Amino acid sequence: MAVLERVSQPGVTDWTIDAAHSHVEFAVRHLMISTVKGRFTDVKGSVRSDDSDPAKGDVDITIGVASIDTREPQRDAHLRSADFLDAERFPSITFRSRRIEDPRTNKFRLLGDLTIHGVTREVALDVTSEGRAKDPWGGERAGFTATTTIKRSEFGLTWNQALETGGVLVGDDVKVSIDVELLRQ
């Protein structure tokens, strides 16, 4: 049986996410009057860039659902439960890129498939390249920020409670903010 492996090509660079220097954060309305923010601490992934044709880039990210952290253990347990993310049945959130729009600038759109709670939807990330640098150990690093807003209901996350004053306990719009540092392989 032949083993398939990535073959190095001129102008093509493989990167891995440096989890210690990367953050995936979210914000959602609570009680219709404030915003709850949280993050995922287990983020892994790879990026393949092609300097000759930046539109051929490839991004693959996996986030461990159990790593959710809103600084409130009881809320985090509820978010991991079957009412929300159901971490036992759906342990990962994934993003797989499909295409890159306007990749020759420092600001571009990355479109891909986001899978949450077993439901996959195409999302667009607004990405900014923060630059490249050599680290003190001789490695090359690249930094990117990305933002998007998703509707949790589109991913089957519909748990909520009506409020006596009108409205709902948890908003549907979730703002996502990503800061990622990549290490060249």
C-alpha cells in the first residue's frame, strides 16, 4: 500500500498553528443587555500557502469543544452539554477552506466550511495579514487575524429561554475573533 505524503513544491509553504500564541474567541448577547465572551484553548491546524498563486492556499483548523472557557465553570459545563455544543457527541469544531478572495492584499476573505454540532455551513472570514518575522530560534512565523459573525441557530444550537420582559436569554448572533500565529515547517 502506497503512503501519500505532501510533496514540497517551489513556492509552496506548509505552516502549523502555534497554539500557545493563537486565540479563538467569541462573543454573544446575554439577557439582551450585555455580552458574554469566551474562548477555546485547544486549537490545532495547518496552512499551506502558495507564493506563486495565493488563491491556492489551504487552511484546516480543528478546535476542541471541551476547551471552551467563559471564566464561569457552571456556564462552561452547560455549553458543553447536549443543550448547546454537545461535546460528547461532537468533540470538535472544524474549518476547512474552499477559496480565498483578493489574496494578493493584506486584507482578504477566506471562505470555507465551518462544522459545529455536526452541521456544516459555508462562512466567510475577513482576514488581515499581520506580517512575517523570524523568531529567536531561527524559525519563520506569520500572524493573521480574522473575524466573522455566525448565527448559532444555523448550526442547530437553538436552546434558549424567553424572558419575562421580552426577548431571549442568549442571542443568536455569535461574533468570532481569531488571532493565529503560524510556524513555518
